[in-house]
Amino acid sequence: MLTQNSQIDRFDYRFDYRFDYVDSADKKTNMRITVLKEADPAESRVALVPESVKKLVSMKATVVIERGAGLSASIDDAEY
């Protein structure tokens, strides 16, 4: 989400996390988390690192990583 604070004329960038439940009989344990590639070319952060993805998957979450999401943070797609 991008918001502009008019009092000090600056932009506030926040990660865009999208949480939704995967169709399943057990909706409490199947959550899909999507990690998007940063749109700003000057930004080098990524919403989730591979270690965090492994933890989420071990908790039965489905994690979808956009191709190239970690490249600006020097994380190759194969590491996910």
C-alpha cells in the first residue's frame, strides 16, 4: 500500500501481504500467503526469506513466491 502524508510530503511504503484461505474442509490450517516482487527498483527488501517460508510451510501454509521476488535482496528463486 502506498500512502502520502501531506503534512510532511513523503511516501510511506508497506509490504503487501495477501492472506486468504485455500479451499479445504480444514480452513484453520490451510492458509495461502503470496509474496510479491517489490515494484520500486530502488527497494532491496523481500517480504519473506527462505527460512521463514520453510517455517510457514511446516505449519501447513501454502506459500506462493512471485518469480524474482528475492533477487534484489540477493536471494535466488532456487533458494525458496
